[in-house]
Amino acid sequence: MHKIYTELMMSFETIVKILVIEDEPGLRDSIRDYFAESGNICETASEYETALQKINVYRYDCILLDITLPNGSGLDILEALKANHHPDGVLIISAKNSLDDRLRGLDLGADDYLTKPFHLSELKARVMAIVRRKSFNGNREIIFREITIDLLAKQVNVFGVSIKLTKKEYALLLYFVANKGKVISKNAIAEHLWGDEIDISDNFDFIYSHIKNLRKKLIEAGSGDYIQSTYGMGYKFRDH
Amino acid sequence: MKLLDRYNSLSLLTTILVIVVTGVIYYFSISYILTGQVDKDLEVEENEIFEYVKLNHALPQVFKSDDLIIHFTPIGGHGVTRRFSDCRFFDAHERDEESGRTLTSSVMVGQQLYRIEITESKVETEDLIRMIFFITLGIVFVLLTVLLLINRLVMRRLWQPFYRILKAIKLFNLADRNGIDPVNSHIDEFRDLNLEVTAMSQRVLQDYRSLKAFVENAAHELMTPLAVINSKLDTLMQVGEMNDKQGLLISEVYHTVGKLKKLNRSMLMLSRIENKLIAEREEIDLCQFIQDMVNEFQELLADRGIVISEGLKPCRIKINRDLLMIILNNLMGNAIQHNCKQGKIVIQLDQQGFSFCNTGAPVPLNEKQILQRFYKSPESEGSGLGLTLIKEICDSYGFSFRYAFRNNMHCFDISGI
């Protein structure tokens, strides 16, 4: 019983249906490619009318919504969605980091807000978090092979044995798992862990020690060696 | 020197000069007139003597009088020239010398020629002149004082609109987005000045706004292409089969795009703060907030062997959370980045403010220079806007933000919270 449940969870984690409402083709395609590669279903809409039609007919696990669209505002789409009591998760992506827009968006019922430009890995992590929160069974665990992450207790188990991670290592693991199979740049990792307001440079060598420690702890607990450095650009969490 | 004082001193000087000159003229004309009066009296006396001699063929009896002395002196030969002259007059009653006026003339009595000297005291005339002089002086003095006082009061009142306009100009701040309020005045000059100043402030504000809007729009517009570049780089990284050289190149481009992004965000943030677009505040336990932030940086500090010591007293503050975050993250980021290996960071907090001190270069920084936009030390990788952002935020909340070099440490103090 437990095994079936686990597998259900896993399939739910891996296949996600999202809608990208974004008028900038370059960005739209990048997002679609990034999400579609891991077997997710990713649809796109480039303008207001199409987007409105899609959200009225289909349901998505998460909608990525740009606020400034040709012939309409993303906030109106959000309002339409909420007026019809659709349960879709909404992540606003906007060039405006204006607090007003963010607050308005969140007031209208958006689940999260991401300011352009962003890292695709960050976007994915946010989307996955929304999907998890929205899932009907209140998905509180992420399971990746032998690694189980308890989101409520912020606890990580390998083969059922708990390992002790620092706050940053925990966040790092979560980030890696959400982006498994993808190369994540050092910048993206640094910004995810410390926010993007700070000017800490040194080529982000300082994240190396975090990754080294996390990797060591996982391997010592008997897990596979999933984290690998990729051509000096970043790190990848192998999914096979 | 104030216009009023300048005007007063000029008018006072002129008035005094005019009064002195007219006073002299006044004195001489009055004394001329009064001397003429005395001379007339003397002539009357002379005539009386002539009448008497004509009638009686003898010199009249001279009675001693306090203010009139008549002397007859027999002279031989021909007569004396009739003339008026000033002389000294001995007042027997007062027993002192006074000034007097003498008419010297001559009269024939029988065969004998007599010289007549009629002398009259001028003391009363002089008393009169003195009296007139003092009264006039008094009037002039009172008039002058009253005029000065009125000038002072009236002028001050009249200049009121000017001072109000001046104050408004002094308080005028582009970032406040308020123009200069019109000041009512019935004086044409002030009304014109006020009109022009108000119009000018509106024009300046308008220009400033459109400039700001341009900067903000430009920064916004840049965000989308940046997002595309960023996402394409993310996608490019997913392509396998790459060598380390290519990887390094991508990494460098990525890093640079990251810097561009931060620069852009800082610029947007700056213009938002300057435009006072960030209004909402909440009460924050600053002590807790700083501790949380220090914890966030713990690993980073440990990595560089930096020792941090805190002296935090409880303090609550009403501020925007995001802006406080920018201040603290920037201060902390700087303190770490510009520190030396095995360095120190000291954070102090009390009711008045807080300070971040760090070890680093052994020479003080130039306070003016470091607060300049886009200034950065040669080894810095930052945007050069970090301290500017802090300064702007502090200004917008009325805090003071200062740099000091104390005990070989670079200190950034924020006070007045």
C-alpha cells in the first residue's frame, strides 16, 4: 500500500501540466523547453485572448503569468481565474518588481511572484513548490529514490535514516531535487540561498563548500552520488 | 547685509547730512532775521535821540537799562561812519558778558559833535534761536525714530511674501514631487516673482518626472531582453557535450548578465525610493532581524574566517521590510567583501541607531567619494550602487548615514532611527 502511494506521489511530482502566458517569444520558448524536457506538459499563450480561452477550457497545475501582455493585463486573467473559482496555481512573472504589482497580484490570489530576469531553475523550484502546495493530498513529502524530504519537519531521510543538514544544505537539496537532471548555474544557486540583493562575488566559490558538505552527508548515509559539477558552469543533480 | 538695513543706513546717512546742512542754513537765516530785528530796535533808539536833540538841542538823559546802554562821547573833527557791529555786552544785572549789537552813529548838539553808541544785548535773541534749534532738533529726532520704526515694521510686513517664497524655494525638493505653493501678495513684484517661481518649479518637476520615467522605463525594458538572455543561457547549459573552456565562457557570460541584472534592479530601486513609491511600513524587531541576517551569512563568514561580534540592544522600528533588507544585506555584504582574511565585523545596535564596522584596508575611505553613484573600489565586483541605495533609503526615512574610520575599522553608522 505504502509503495503504491509512493509511486503515485512520484508520478504526480514528475508530470506537471503548466501554461506559460508570456508575450516574449524567446523567454516563452526557453521556459517551455526547460519544463517539457522532464516530461511535463507545457502549453503556451502569447496574448490575452488566447490565454483567457485556455484558462476557461483547460485546467493546469500551475499558470505562469506575465502581467504586461498585448491587449490586456495579466492581472485581469488572474481575476477571471479566481472569479470562476478555478484551483490552478498561479505564479506571476513580471519585469515590474513594483511592490504594488506584487501585492496586487498576491492579493488577487496569485501563489507567488517572480521578477524578471530570473533563472529557469528558480522558476522551476517555485513552480514545483506551488504544485506541491496545491496537490489535493497536501503533499508533504518529496521522494527521490532513496532520499525522502519531509517538507513539514524539514527533515531528510536516506533509506529511512535521518541525516542532519544545515538550513542552507536543506534548501540546496530541495532546489536540486526540483531541478533534477538540469545543470544549475552557480549564480542561480547563490541567489537562491542568499537572495539577489547582495554583491558577494569571488566567482561564487563559496557555494562549493556547501555542495561538498551536502554531497558528503548524502553519500555517507548510503545514497547515490547524484551531485556533479558540470564544466565549471554549475552543478547537476543526476536523475538516473 | 539685509536690504532693509542697507536701505535704512543709506536713508539715515542722507537724512543726517541734509539735516546738518539745512540746520546750518536755518541757523544763519534765523540769526540774520533776528539781528535785523535788533538793528531795527537800535535804529528806533537812534531816531528817538535825533528827535530829542532836534527838539531840545541837548543830549537826552540816559537811563540805565538792563539790556540797553547808550553812550555819548564828544568827539572833534568830522563825524563817524554810521555802522552796526557785534560786540560784547556787559550785563550788570547778571554780571557776565553777553553778546550784543552796537549801532555807532553821531549827532550834532550845538557846535559839539557827539558819537552815539547804542548797545543792545542779544541774549534774548540767542535764547530764542537756541530754543528754536532744540525744538527743531527734537522734532527731527522724534520724526527720524518714528520713521525708522515704521520702516522696520512696515517693511518687514511688506517683505513677508518674499520671505515665504524664499522659504518655499529652500524647502523645494525634487523628490518630494510637490511644487512650490503660491504665496498671496498684493504687491506686483512679489506676485510676478511668485508666479515665475511656481511655474519654474512645475517645469522642473515635470522635467524631472519625465527623466525619472525614462530611466525607469529604460530599466524595465532592459529586464525582458535580460530575462531572455538569462533563460537562453540556462537552456544552453543543459546541452551536454561541452568542454571546460566552453563551460567557463558560458559561466563568465552568465556572471556578467547577473551583474547587469543587479545593476538594473538597483537603478530601478533607487528611482522607486526617490519617487517615494514605497510607502508601506511595518513594525520590525530590528534586533531579531539583524540576528536572523547574521545567521543567514554564518557559513559565508566561517568560510572566510571572519569573526563577528554583536552588541544588540532591543529596538523596534517602523520601516519597509524590503528596504530594511536592502540596507542590512548591503552593509553585511560590504563588510564581508571588503574584509581581510581572519578579519572582524562588529555590529552595534541601540535605540538611536546601528553600526557595522569591519576590518579591511588600513586607510580611511573618502566619505564623499564612496557615496557617489557608480563609485567602486578597483577590486569591487559590485554595482557601485549599494551605498547609494542605503543613503537614499536613510534619507527617505530621515535617518543619517555616515562613514567613519574608528580603531582601524571601517564603520557605517545609521542613526536617528
